[in-house]
Amino acid sequence: VTVSNWIGPQAFRLSGGAWSPVDLAELDLGSSASLDDVSCASVDACALVGTAGYDEDDGRPRALLAVLSADGTWSHARRAAAGGIAVDCWAADGCVAVVSGDDPHLELWDGSSWRKISNPGGLVHPTAVSCGAPGRCEVVGAFVDGADERATVAEVVVEP
């Protein structure tokens, strides 16, 4: 699966050597929506993140965290004053997403819902994530821990 923002947000799935559109109607994306990252743990399970649109009252973005299941249906969540900027999955029931905005943080997909998880110690602004093993991810971002040693990469271990 790949995402595009050319003339609105779009997703495409490669199957049998040809790309076909993925139906996003169920996500009810605004005209200013954008899709920023996608990760597929298998051909039947993909997660995507981005911005669903902007709040009509205050103009702030709403993060989109979505998972496409094998039957073509979406499970999704939105977060106010935020944007989804990165996601990586190790299984259909295991993904970690990076959310930016007023409260930069990580979210875990556990197979049924997205929920906020603790950032690694000292992390104040995650920007990317890569999960190389079940429940074990490397997070890149800005770290401030008050010590002389400042890291740009840290491991996060999650329990689904």
C-alpha cells in the first residue's frame, strides 16, 4: 500500500502487478486532509497516519490514525490539535505511531484501538519510529533530559 496527496488524499494497493485505489470514504476525510505515512505488517493489515482535516472552530489539525483490515474496513481514531506523522507495524495487532502537535507522543495499535503510550525517558518530540521486532521500536526525535548526554534515538518496548 502507498499513499499520495496529489489532488486530495489517496491510497493504492499493489495486487497482481497492478495498483488499485483503496476506498477512503469510511475515514470521512476533510478537503484539507493529508496522508503522511503507511506501514503494512502483511498484505491484509496496513496502518496509515496523517491529518484528517482541520477543526472548524480553531483551525487546528486533527490527527488521523487508521488501520485497514483484510475485509477492507477501517478502524480509526482522531486526535485534536495534532497530526499523525509516522507509523510502523510488526503485526496486524501491533503498530506504533508518532503524533505531533501540542502533545507530541506515541500511540499503540493493539488490534482493537489506538492508545497513547509513554515516550522513552527524555523524549520531548518524537519524529519517526521503526519497529524491528514485536513490541520493540526505535524512536527518533528531540531529547532533553537535563544531562550532558543527549540522544537522538531511543528504544521503546510496548506491551499490546
